[in-house]
Amino acid sequence: MPETRRTTATRKHGAGLIALAILVHGALLVVMVWRAGGVDGYAFSSVDATEYYALAGNLLDHAAFSTSQERPLEPDYWRTPGYPVALAAMMAVVGKSPAALIIAQQALSIVNVWLVFMIARSHMTDRRALVVAVLYLIAPYRLFYTTWLLSTTVFSTAMLASWALWQRWRAAPTLPRAAAVGVVLGVSVLVRPIAMLVPVALAVGIGLMSRRGSDSQQPAAPARAAWKPMLILLLACGAIVSGWTARNRVLAGHWALSSQGGVVLAYFKAAEVELWHLGRSGDRYRETSLDPDRLDEPHVVWDGIDRRLQTQFPDFPAEARQTLTWRQLAQGNQSEHDPFAVSDALTRIGWEMLLDRPIATAAFCLGRCAEALTFPLHLAFEPNLTTAQRLRYAGVGSIYALLSFLVVLQILRRCVGWRDAFFPLAGTVCLLLATAPQLDPRFRVPMVPFLLVLAFLPRRCDCKNASNPPG
């Protein structure tokens, strides 16, 4: 009877939440029309969006993963297929109109809010879960990036779906449920490779949960049996990811997710550390910028990486080596050279730069993780800002800083069950490690539901909620 009453209450809360989400997202679209002239006013604010749109269109029309506008459709190796496939699916339903796609993305965002509520209620009361979901609903950066044709919303969906399936595995730890978690995590990696550490962390979590914990009254499975779900999860994830790496092997001769790994590591991660070490972090907006209006400004660190890169290819004619520059490589690897060979060379250079200064690298990355969790708080202290800008950055950043503080307080006080906290905590740490030291609020959006649930977890709730999976 109590469970029946809770189910009825959950339906009421869920219906009210969806109605509120429709209202909020509807208001967002009205604001977009007012401020940007249409619901798709920000759709192509990033050059990434243009590439995703072209990839999705070619997938739908020609079943080809290419950004080419005409035949022959050259294969693209820069992007992974997760978001273009999702965008192509949306196109198949609502058409290619950017406005229709943005509206479809709003609908998916509403699904994400509902998923947060269903996941949260498996850890806490419905009312507290409703608070978590509403806070997630009104998170400013989550709303903002739903109006861009970027992978942020779809990636959030994939991570939330894997979390919901993880909860179901915890309630009944069967091998098919472990495989389901792995499959969805594999999809998450194909949407954004920054998720690649999460399946490894969850496999470790399965091993830890095979031992009896002091905060759980459920009997633990024998430790020797833990290897099966661990292996199944990793194999299922690997099967999804390896399908794409096999495509790149067949077409380009390389087992790799994409050709951008080395570019990102050297030109963005290692370059940021170098600037910080030199005391020039304030120049990052110029030194690591591809803004057309700033291309002629000095890019001293990137130019240095170019010189090191050109020495990696001594067999190239001098003229060919001169084309290996950040202008050609930092946004889409548009050179005529083997993109994977260039990426491998940049990977070596990036790691050399980072390992040459291990203490500076570690310190800077930790600092950037803190800035990522509290963004845009640090911008309030930037020079040459108006008072209104400082207040806006300080206000929004303080909210995220408070959320992070509550999470840290929960962990330090050890007042929540570690099994309940494992997925959101592991997910947050893995995403931070994979993105540091880059700083982009898009990377923080999928962490917000993790942080909200961690902040609102009741005391020691593992034992009574593990049998109440989402859905």
C-alpha cells in the first residue's frame, strides 16, 4: 500500500514537472524569438554546429559520414558519430529546418529533466527529488545550450540513461543489465569521447560493491563473481566503440575514435599549461583563439608547437612541412596530410610539454577543475569588465560554487552512503579529468545533475533505496 501511494504521488509529481518544463522551455523559445529573431538564432553560434549539421544531412541523404557539400563525399575523421546520428534521426522526423531541430532538442531536454527526477527519487523522497529536478530544469547553462546545435543535450541524455540503467543493475545485478549499462556508455563515448573514463570507473565500482559495505544491509555477492559483470560492462561498451574505430581502420588505416585527440591535447590542453607556467594565462583568449578577428595577433605558444610538429616529419618536403600549422590543424585538421599521423605526433608533443612540468601541470589542472565547477565565478575578477558584468558572473558563479561546496561538505562529513554516491561522484571526477585543463561551460552541463543529487542525498540511504530503481 505505501508503495502504491508513492507511485501515485510520483505520477502527479512527474506530470507537474513535465508541465513546468514545457512552460520553461516554451518561455525560452519566446525569449529566443525576441532576442535573436527566431528559435534558431543561436543554433550555429559555434563552428562545431555547422559541421554537425552537415554531417547529419549527409548521413540522412547519402548514408555518408562527411562534411563535404558535393561529391565525392570525403570521409570525416574529425568527429565521432554519436551526435550527428542523433541529429540525423531528428531530421528524419521533423525535417532539416534548424528551428525544428532546436524545438526537437527542447523536447529531449524535457526528457532529461524527467530522467533526473526518476533517478533522484530512487535515492530520496519524491519531494526532494522534485526539488533536484526543478533546479536542474532552471540551470542557466543547460537551458542556454539547448538552443545550440551541439552535442551537450544528447550527451546529457546518454549519461542520464546510463545512470538510470546503473540504478536498475544495482537493484537486480544481472549480466544483461550490466551489458545495457555498457552499451549506453559506449554510445556516450561516441557522442563525446570525454566519457571514456566512466566505464572503467564503473567496472571498478562493481568490484567494490561485490564486498560487503558498512552502509548496506544487503548481502554482497562473492568477490570472485564480480569479474563477470565487470567484464560484460566493459565488453559491451567496447563493442559499441570498436565498431567506429574499425571504420577508421578500414578507411584510414588507424584504430582511433577520431583525429582530433592530439590536436586538442597539444594546442589546447598543453598550451594552456604552458601559458600558466609562463605567467601569461590572461593571454589565453588570444593565444588559443581561432577568432577570425584575432588570427593575426601573436600565437607564440602555438607557433612553438608548430615548429616542434614540423620536425616530426623530416621526410616531408620543406613546402609540405610548412603547411603543418595551427591555422590548418586547430579547427578540423584541414591539412592534406594523414590526419591520424599528425594527431599522433601532436599527442607526443602534448605529453612531452605536460610531463616536462609535472607539478605545474597537476596544479593547473586541479585549479581548472575548481574553475569548471564554479564557472563563471572567476570571470568576475577579470579586468576591464563593467559592474553589471561582474555582478552577473559573480551571481551565477556563486550558485554553482554553493552547489559544489554542498557536495564537498557531504563527502567530508561522510553522511551519505557511498553506493548511492558512486555513480554521480565517479561521473563527475571522470568528466573533470577528461576535460582538464580546458575550460568550457558546455563540459560542466552533464555534471550538474550529478552534483545536484550528491548535494541532496539523504543520510545513509543505500539500504532502503537500492530496491527502488528509476522507472
